[in-house]
Amino acid sequence: MSASSSTLIRGSGGASNITEICHNGDVILAVGPKEKIRVASDFLKHISPVFKAMLDGPMSEGEDLRSKPPNSPITISLPEDSPVAMLRLLRILYGANDLDLTFKAFYDVIILADKYGMTKRLKHFGFGWVRVDPLDEGVIDYYYRECWEKLVISYMLDDNTAFFHVSSCLSNSAGPLVDWVTELSNEPLGLKLALAIWEMRAEDAENYERQRMGLCLDCFKTVKESFLDKGEDCKFEHYHRRW
């Protein structure tokens, strides 16, 4: 059976529709109100330190896994998680190529990945999500909106290289930052990003003969005075020079 197929599984309680990430997996994740996802415990432990602690430690889920009968998966209830985001996240990390997603879908997947300690693994799949293509003057409004979305994603993936290059594109734009901030569910992050972009624009306006600049993600997170300042321990000297 191929990865992430949907199958009808029968047990003592009758038939139920379960999406399989791993065929014959020994764990069923009951996500949200009714979604069930079958996956292997070894896979969960490999991709997530949270699931590893849950399944290898003295928690009830680990005890259930160690004492379960053969061919009888245990169920882990995750009622507060998004079933759509969980399914997408597991498919991506399993290699099922579920990568062509909208910004909102990316955002929800990364939020969930962060909760279960999977962000570093997800970063390896995210190069296409944060790559900036050459500017097409015919779709300039869409281009800068997409750059904003990629800036948010690169921040969440802790991708310093992408964060620098995407922010440098936005420093040269006149996009409606206020609208973009209010549309982001994490408004404090959106506001901080917008303030940094405004500061870059002001710096560029004062020094218009120089080439545009970008933001260093490490310093963006830690420096207090100015978003353009270089932190004492910053190892990314080249992100603090103009292009």
C-alpha cells in the first residue's frame, strides 16, 4: 500500500476509516474530533523528541505500547491538534511529497511541527517554500505579498539565509504591511517584522546610493535597540553589510 492511503480497518468495534501513513503501523493518532491516522511508533520517535519521550518513557502511551497484543495498535488522543495539519506534516516527513501548499497551510503545519519538536526536520523540506524568484513586474503586488509570507515562513523555520534574502526584497517594496500584519494570526510577530522592514526602508531612503540591505535573523531575535544592529555574538558578519 502506498504512503498516506485511506483504508477501511475492521476491529472489535466495527469498521472505521483510518488514513495510513505507515502500513501496519502500531500507533493510531486520534487527531481533532474524528480524524484517525495510522503510523509506526519508530517513525514517530525518529521525527519527534516529544513522541519519543511519550513512547519510550514511563507515560501511559509508552506503557500501552510495550504491553499491547501483537497486531493491535494503540491509540494516542490529540484532540486539540489540527487533523489537516497533522496529516500534512506526517506526509511531508514520510516523503509523500505533500509540499504544494498555500501559505496558511504552511503556517499551520509549522506551528504543529514546533509543538512536537519537528521544525528542524521540516526545514530540510522547506527550501522551495522560502526561495525568492526574480521579480516579475506584471505581478508586482502578488510578488511582494508572497515575499512577506516567505519572510514569516523563514522566521518560523529559523532559516537565516532565506530570512536575509527575503527581507532584502521587502526593503525595496511599498507593500501594505499593516494589512499583512492584521491578517497574520501571530500579530506580535507580524508587527515586529513590519517594524524591521520600515526601519530598512528608512535606512535605504537616507542612503539611496547604496544597495539594499537585509535582516539577520539571529540579531532580529536578540538585539534590542535597532533591528539593523549586529549583536555581540553574531557569526553572520556578511548579513550586516550592504549588497
